[in-house]
Amino acid sequence: MKKWQLLLAIPLAFMLSFGTILSLGMKKLSTPQLSSNQNVVTAQTASQIQAVQQRLKELGYYDGPITGNYGPLTRAAVIKFQSDYGLNAEGYLGPQTLAMLGLSDNYSSQNNSDLYLLAKCVYAEARGESYVGQVAVAAVILNRVEHPSFPNTIAGVVYQPWAFTAVYDGQINLEPDQTAYSAAQDALNGWDPTYGCIYYYNPETATSQWIFSREVVTTIGKHVFAK
Amino acid sequence: MENKKTVQKNDKTKRRRAPVGWIVTCSILGGTVLGLGTLLYFSNQNANNHAMRLENMYQKSYYDFADNINNAEVKLSKALSTNDSNYAQKLLSEVSKNVSEAEDKLNNLPVSINGLEESLKFINQVGGYTNTLSKKLSRGETLSSSDKTTLRKLHSSIVEMKNSIGEMTNDMKDGYGILSNSLSLKGDYNDFTISLQTIKSNDVDYPTMIYDGPFADSQIEKDIKGLTGEMISMDEAKQKLSQIVKVAPEEISFMNETKSSFETYDFMFEKNQANCYAQMTKKGGKLITMSSFADNKNISMSKEDAISIAKEFIAETGVNDVECVWSDIIGGNAYLNFAPIENSVILYPDLIKIKVDLGGGAILGYEATSYYTNHTQRKLSEFKISSQQVQDKLQKEFTLISTKKALAPIEYSEILCYELTCYKNSDLYYFYFNSENGNLENVLRVIKTNDGNKLM
């Protein structure tokens, strides 16, 4: 009995585990990672709250400073406004309240897809680097967009075949952290510690001889930046 | 006897049971093998399908690329053989579209990055040059003889490129697989890149193009106008940085030197628990960039506070003539742009950008490359038309908020403009009207996004 029980168990276990691997793999592939970074949402709220405070001040409901902090003063003003305008007076800043304040949800209406894509590429390529190392990688991507030898959009540069290892091996699909977002934002705002470099490489792992022939501008962390 | 029987019976049962067990086991094993085999077959077929789809996309990109180059060649030859400037203008603008499409398609192909740099640059420059000439014709000007000479050279280069593409297309007809050839690496290139190298620059005679349009190399290497003073040593630079950021020199570490249009000493130090990276120019010892990051979600100060903190910091770096001309709050940080204002004209080319932490008021970032690249004593000409004249050009649905004078960087040159800020519905617009002829030079719209405002 035991002998063929064992014989039966092996393929069963194998099938089961194989099935699990398969289904896990499928799950990983099919779950879209769309959820926006929580920090960004919270952070955006700060400037939105400033707008709310400003508007409440204009309407005579709030006389505190414009801080962007949703403190007790602001909350009290929101509740007063809500009860005056026949809204649920819970102090919750929902779309209805925002619309009534004349601040319709315009802020969240457009996603900054360039920033997101840039942040993803920075995170995938340079998450182990210092902050300035991440700004530099973002700047190289943007310099390529401007450069005649490269595609003219951020998506074109990021997804250019053979351009970035992290795109090739799928790390590009990891969700970027707040540091990567901030580095991408800085680069978009014009920060470029590499002064126009269009290449970077890790001299310890680079296999291409050609890349060593480029004019080196600077080294930040593990990356050499070149023109 | 009884015992022997029992033993025999048991033996028989054993003998009978054993084959049943084996049959069950074998059939399960067989089933498993069959199942796995089927699974493997389908997943393999799936992979093949994906590979085929990818190959088809590559083939499409390749043929689109070839078509666009062929069309550009034909149109360019027509443009060279006509004296009708309207028709030439139309053709040149189409050539420009064709080559930019060709560039896009070539970029979709799995070429290793360093393989076709020169070809792409050539294609891009043809696009820029034909576009410039097309604009010139649409302004009513004519093509000079040197324009025509350059165009003829360009044409013969494109003819060579077209011939190379013809050879490649013959290989494609013989079943050349782009995907399979792109997967094997040979040194710095992959096989596909090597095949495509017939289209590489070395085979093409590139004319030297000197023009003021976009993508000209001369525009990428900018002259530095705003740096004066002696070359300083690393220690002197460290001392200067220490005074600006108020960190003792012993706590500032020298990291590296940067050699580019700006030559800098690069330093790292810690301030307010954040690692700051700062670059000081060797010439004149100016702070040119600084980067650091603070994950702050609490805002405890107003934008106005941030502006005055930023202004004090800029003064520490030795710049005293700037005012805040743009501000935006992204996350817990204020991004502020400062520019000099001369005779009430905002000098936008000379921007200094600064990032302030709205939690603790720390300076997180500083960027003065534009300022030191462009800032110089300029002779600003008089405004030839009145602000009323340009305000009259606004459409009625725009509500005017302010009219300012500005020097605006437009397509690599500086143009003296009126800057009109206005609202339409809830959208904010900036209009730039030329101060000499009132022409509209640029319109920017503020786009509100999840991550702050964006100008487009």
C-alpha cells in the first residue's frame, strides 16, 4: 500500500506545486500595478488643502494661516461650510464639498504620466544609488529626449530596445518609491548634475568596449556619466 | 495445513493486488506526463505566438522606416527640381515629416544602442534642416544657393541610404528574422545592428550643416557667459561652500571633479539629516547645483516664507539681482524660479531654480546653470509697440490678469516680449507677444496634474 501511495504522492505533489508556480506566475503577470504611491497622494493633498483654506478664507469661514495642514481650525471651518450648504457635515473633503467650494476635482484629473514613467525608470535603474545619483539618471533620460541621436519622447527613450537593462529584464514594472519620484521631478524641473550627459555605465559590469570610448564627465556613486 | 492455506491465500491476494497498484500508478504517471506534455506544448506554442507577434511588429517598423526614407528621397528630388516656392515648401515640410517618422520607426527596432548613433543623428538633422527651410519659404523668403547646395548633398546621402535599405530589404525577402538576429550579441553590437550597419554613417557622405534650427550640435554645446573670476582650488571651493551652506569645512567631503561645459568640484555633506550633493565651479567658485531629498509630508510654512528663505540663500551665493517669477508646491516642497529683472524686464534665460522644504525651511535643491550660462550685460532694445496694442490681440474669452515685459528664450534665441497672463474658464495661460512687431511668439498653458503644475 505504502509504496504506491508514495508513487502517487510524488507526481501529485509535483503537479500541485507546478500548478501553484504557474498560477502565481500568471497572477504576477496579470495584476496591474496601478495604485498610485500613497505618499504622493498625501503630499498632493497638502497643496489641495492650501487651496481649500484660501477659498474658505475668502468666503469668511476660516481666519487661520494658509498652512496646507488639515488641522482642527480648518476642519471646523469645513464642517461649518458643509452644514451651511446642506452637505454631510463630517469634515470630509469629498468631491461634493470641493465642487461646492469651486475647487472641483481638477487637481486629480490629469495624471502626470511623464513623471511616472521617468520615476519608474529611475527606480528600476538606480534605486541603490544616492539621491543625486538618481537625479543624474533621470537627467540622462531627459537629455536623450533632447539629443538628435535618440527618440524624442520620454517613452521612446525609456523603451528604446537595448537601452536600459532594467527595462529589458522587467524591473521597470516595479512601483517607484518617493525618492525616485522626487529625483524625477527635480530632473524635469531642470536639475542636471551631469551637464548634458547622454550615457552612464557601471565600469565594473559594463561589457561594451565602445562605451569606454565616450568622453567621461563625472562619476556619481557606481555610475560613470559620459557624453 | 490450515496455516499453509492462509499463507497461500495471502500470497495470492498480494499477487493480485500488486498489478492493480502498478496499473493505477502507471496510469497516473502516464496521465501526469501527458498533462505536462500538453501544458509544455501549449506554453511553447504561446511563446512562439508571442515571438511571432513581436517579429511582425519589428517587420512593420522596418518596412515603415524603409517607406518613409524612400518617400523622403523622392520628395526631396522633386523639391530640388521645382522653381515654385509654394510647392517646394509643401514638399520640404513633407520630407521633414517623413524623416521624423523614419526616425521613430528605426527607434522601435531592436538595434543595440551604440550601433546607429550617426545614422539617427543624420536622419534627425535632415528633419530639422528641411523643416527650417520650409518655414523660411512660408515666410515668403527664397532658398539661397547655399541652401540648394546643402539640399543636393543631403539628397545624394539619402539616395545612398535608400540603396543600403534596398539590400537589407532583399535579405528580408529571403526570410531574415529581425528578432532572432537581435538576440545574439557580437561584441558591442547585436547581429541585427551589424546587418543594419550598411545604413550607417560611414557609407554616407554627410554634408556639414550650419543653420540656426533646432538639433544643431552647436546648440547642445553652449557658451558660458555668466562665469567670471579666477580658477580656484578645491580647498577654496570647500571654504566657499561651507560659508554658503553653514556647514563646517571638516564635515564637507570632496567627492569628484566634473568636466563638462562647466568644470566643478563636487562635494557631499549632511545637513538636517539629509545628504546634500553640491557642485562648485572651478572658475569663480560659484555654487551651481545642489541636490538633496527630504520625505516631508507636513507643511508648516507659507510659500511667501519659502520665497524669503530662498532669496537669502541666493544672496549667500553672491547673486543679489533676482526676484521670484514662478512658484509651485509639489508634495511638501516649494519649487521656486528666480530671475533678474532689468528695467522692469524679466530675464527668463537667466533662471535660478530652488527647492525649499516647507516643513523645516531647509534648502533642498539649487540649480543655477541657466543663470551662469546666460547671465551677461545685455543691451535690451526699446519696446516698439505699446502694451495696449498686444492686449487688443487677445481673444474676448480671455480675462487679462497682468501684463509684464520679459526676455523670453524662444527656439534657442532671446526675444523681447510682452508677457500676458490670463484666464480662460479655469485655465491659466501665458501669452508672449514680440515687442517689435506684436507677433505671437509662444503660448504656455498651466496644466494641473497630480504632481504639481506643468507648463506646456
